[in-house]
Amino acid sequence: MGSNDTDADADEKPAHAVYVDAFEIDVFEVTNAQFKAFVDANPQWQKGNIPEAFHRGSYLSHWDGNTYPTGRGDHPVVYVSWYAAMAYAQWVGKRLPTEAEWEKAARGGLTAKKYPWGDTIDSSNANYDKGRAGTAPIGEYPPNGYGLYDMAGNVSEWCLDAYDAEFYHVSPRQNPLAGEELAAVLTHFAEAKTPRVLRGGGWLNVATRLRVAVRDRPLPTYALNFIGFRCVRGVTP
């Protein structure tokens, strides 16, 4: 994971070998319709009830109460904070991916390529650079080599890790996770305060921000119109 390319940011370096335990990842980003089922079943995470400590005032701001915009049920949910994404993932018996799991999945079996499909990009590959003036329905663009859709573009995706610009210099080779240990972050996610890793680039990002190795670092309270997520679960041997 990571990149040594000349256009790589400092926090993407050095490229390094990482091994992760087997996992399953959602084929698609979590949709408005799926997230509505979650807030309907969990009133404490509804738009008017979520504590201010878990967002910055923009949580589900495009929804009318607890109803997503008409005709957008198959669009990825946006305006969701890291806390809300964590809560949803636990509700469905999953979790957010670690940064290493996300990058493993995004690369689709390719090695040292800039994007999930290769080294070049155009509007047929992904939703980016405001080409759609918003999100696209899930599955409209070709999948990568693992059959996963929108691993680049459409919405940027929350990861489990705390952001650490120097982590790649000290990263363990097996199941790396920056910040808290896995059990601790899952159990005490509501107490997290540090920036979290965001991956994949969204519909308003320029092409270079969709590169597989790019790492963004918003606070976990951020809920913006290009941020969404997908979930993973471990595979028991």
C-alpha cells in the first residue's frame, strides 16, 4: 500500500507491503435507503436527535426530516459523520474498513497502479470533478477487479483508522491500524476526537484525488455532501 510516485503526497510514502486477514467488503457504498432503515430503527441517530458532539450541524442536511430526497434511494448516503457511519456498521453486524483493508479492496488485485482500474482516468471510469454535479446511483460505473463499485469517485469513504501522517514509516506488516486497537475503537468510538482517514475521492474531487493511495483527514464530526462509506466484516477461518 502507499505510493512512491512523484505526484504522491508525503503521507502516502513509502510504499510498503502489508498483510491483512481475510475480510468481506460491501460491493456498493451504503445507500440512502439503507441508512433510512437504520435511523428508523434507531431514533437516537435520527436527524433531530443525534447529539451535537457527533456532527457539525450538517448531518443529513439534504433530508426532509427522516426522509431522503425523492428518487435518491439508490444513491450513496452523504452528510454522515464518522460516528454515524460507525453506528450504522455495528447495527448491520459489520464495521468500517481499516485503511489497509480499504486500499487492498480498492486496488482490485492490481499492483502499483494509480486507480482501481489502471493508470489513467476519464469520465467513463468514475463520478468525479463535478461531472455529475452530485452523487450518481450506485453501480453506474464499471467495477474493479474484485467486483467492487465506486472505489474511486462518487463519495469519499470513512475508514476506521485515526489519521497519522507518519504511520507508513512505522506501520506493522500485519493488520495495521493507526490509533486505538481494534476492540477499543469499536467499543469506544463515541469517545474518539482525532481526525479519521477518508479514502477514494468523491464527485467534486479532481482526478488526482481519486488515486488509490490518497489519504484525507477530516475530523470525525464532518458530515459533508461528498462523504459516505461502506462496511466490512472479518471472515472466520
